[in-house]
Amino acid sequence: MACHATSPGSRPSPYMLFNDGGHNHHLYVGARKTIAWDDDVDCLEILLDGEPVILPEVADAIWTSAIVPALSVTRTKAANGALVTLDGRFKIRANAVPITGEESRAHRYGVTADDCLAHLDLAFKFNELTADVHGVVGQTYRADYINKFAASGLFAADCVVSRFGQGRWRRRAGGVVRRCHPMTGDG
């Protein structure tokens, strides 16, 4: 079984942009498409500035960038697991894993018996960030981040982006989000 890389230009670009000594670099960590999942076949794909990071498929193998000496990738297992580190800046633990049948049904991925989707389980640790952080994950680390998904309770549908319930929602002092009646605007 083999994982086949798709062209980076043909898919969305889930990459991290970082600056090292005045130079911008793009780091891509992704999972290659595979027809059938095999834990022993590496589907992890890592690119630095569009170039593949070549890492031996043995646990604890280490690759260090010639372009960015503070950047290293360490295999956490022989296939599908790595720790990407930029000294003093961030660590990203990435594991390529298959989408299960249950996940496919719940999220309507359409995975069939003759196809497989792989995705990443990611964990981030950032040591230093500027105020100019963007992207879905990056936004949650900004000092001015506002959680649009905050609700007044576990089963409440009163968050700003709720698709349930009627009326508008208004944020009150103390971070409590209250429903406003559509006719009166009262909470």
C-alpha cells in the first residue's frame, strides 16, 4: 500500500508562515491521500518553502533544516508521526490518522470501502507570538481573540454563530450572551 501525494497547488494551503531572521518561510504539514489505511505506511507530508522534508522512516529520526537551522523535525514513530520544532518559537506534534467510518458518517466525508481519507491530529505549543497572528488556529492565540462560540450554558444555543433558535443574540457585560427578541430587541 502506498500514500500518493497530491499537488500542493491543487488543494487548500494549510501552512504556517513564520519569519526567521528577516526571511519568511512557509511550513506545510499535511496527510497524503491514501486508498487504504496502513499504520506502517507513512502518509505524513511536510514541506518547507515548497520543498519536501525527507526524513528516514524510523522512530526518533531527526531532520534539521539547512535553510533554517533552528527548525527540526523528529519522527515520533516510524510512520505517520512527527514533532516539528522551531527552537524558542513553537512545537507542533502531528499524527496522520485515518478518518473512521463513524467520523465519515457524522461529517459526511463520503469515505467508502475502496477509499480512505487521512487527516491530522495536531497539538501546538507556541513560545512567542506577535500580535499579528492569523488563520483559524492562529486567531485563538491573539491577545484580542473573542470566542464566537461562547454560550451561557452547555445546552444553550445562544452563541453568536448559533444556527438554532430564533432572534438575535447580544453580548452582555461579563461575557454572558443573551437572546434578543426579534420584535422588541429586549433580552
